[in-house]
Amino acid sequence: MSKTLIAGAAGLQALAGADLGATPFRPLPFETIVAFANATGDQQWIHVDKARIAKESPFGAPIAHGYLTVSLIAGQFFEMLDLQGFKLVINYGCNKVRFPAPMKAESSWRMAMKLADVKPVGEWFEATFVATIELEGSAKPACVAECVYRFLPA
């Protein structure tokens, strides 16, 4: 996968409205879900109890925590972009996050991203990206999030 080059503030502004592509599909191992449950203390059975899931879950498999799904965005953001001409880039937060479909253990997923808009904020530039966690073979994504990053030009 080739990265999208964003060369300084002018390059960032020039890409406003652009589709930035998608990562390759990769699996979500059950072990990742369990590790996230252990790290956060969220041991809800729909995520980690395979025996109970088999009997009671409408999803038929362990599902990722919503916050695990959102957290995948940050790493993929930097995998997709080649950021040049900035002193610093920070995750400023999310405006809106939705989970249209469950992300099941062992499913394959990828992230697609669009740069929605860019605006100056003091000496920084604030950019809103729409990140979509797509599930292979599913009409609905696992997550759609408006993620806000701030860029400090070099």
C-alpha cells in the first residue's frame, strides 16, 4: 500500500474533500479482543465468553468492543499518510462515531479514509477525517468516525 503524501499546510488544504484510499484487509484475532478487555477492564460476555456467546449471543461470535474498533483508526491513520512539513500532528478527538455493524472476532477489516475539511486554528490547521472501518463481505461498516487532527506546520 502506498501512503498518501501530505506535504505541509498547503498540501493538507489541497486535499480537502479527497478520498485518501484504504488499507489492505487484515484479520481481527480473538486474542486482540481479549487483550483489549484486559487492558480496559471491560469483560462483558459478548466480547470474551465463547461458551455463553455460542448459547446466547445474537451475533454468533465474539465481537470487538466499540472503543477497540475506534482505537484501530489511530494506527491506521499513520500507516495511510506520509506527513511531511509538520512539527507535530495530534489526535484532537472525534465529532461523531457510529457502529453500524458488529466487528466479529476473526473477521477481516480495513480502514478507508476521506479528508472532509481543513481550517486554520491559530498557528495550527485542524483537519476532519472520515474514517470507516469496513468489514470484508459486509454491506455495513463496523465503524464510521469523524476524527479531528491538528497539524502544526514546521
